[in-house]
Amino acid sequence: DEVRYRAAHDREHPDKSALYGEHLWGALPERRLGLVFEGALNGLALERAIGHVQGWLDADRTRPPDLVGLSGSNFDHRKAAKMATFERLLIATDPDKAGDEAAAAMMGALERRVVCVRFEYPRRGADALDTAPGKLADALFNQLRRFAV
């Protein structure tokens, strides 16, 4: 019952289809790879990791992913419609029950349209915030290199 994060109340009519980072996505033909995560703080950690490996990605001719952030582990058809515009999704939801359920729901909803792969964090049970920046960057680079188009 502990309140961990603040979110807009329903009476404020928040846009529940909004995804963190979507304002930065390119046009439809350019949406090849998205990196899905839970919560803005995990997104910032992953964005920092992308920055650490940008040179490696460029040298390897691997495009960096677009950020696709859920608000918490909430996933529904409105988000699925936006996520279906990508060719591939690397799903880096938290390695816990809620994150596993969100990842399974995404994969089930998108499997006919999008290639989805679950991101493997370097330490069992640790999400992006719990992972040392260098280790997160290394894991992200290795998985992007294998999975990128």
C-alpha cells in the first residue's frame, strides 16, 4: 500500500496511452528498434547506458534504439497500437512479477507483428537502476548488437 511514485489522478484525465520517449521517435519507416522499460527513472538509466555505448554502436553500424517507456508496468491496447509500429522491441521491464507479466502481455499482443526479445539484466533480480552503469552499458551493447536490424 506504500505510495512509491506519484501519478496523475483519473480526475485529471491523464493520457494513459502516452509512452516515455515517443516524442523523439522518427517517422514510421525509421522505427526499427525500440527499448521498452518501466518508469522514467529506469528510462534515464537506460538512456545513460545508450550514451556510454554510442561510439561502439556507431563503429558497429548498429542504430541506437528508440526509448519506449511504460508508466509503471501498465500495458494496454493503446500502448500496443503505438508499439506495433516498431519492427523489433527489446523488452527491458523489471525482472519481477509485474515486469514479467507486462513483458508476457506485450509479447502476446505483438507477436504477430513485432519481433520481441526480453532484455537480460547482468545481475538476477536487478533492474536498470540497480545495475552499475558500466555493466548495464555492456549488457545493452551486447544485446543490441545481436538483436538490431
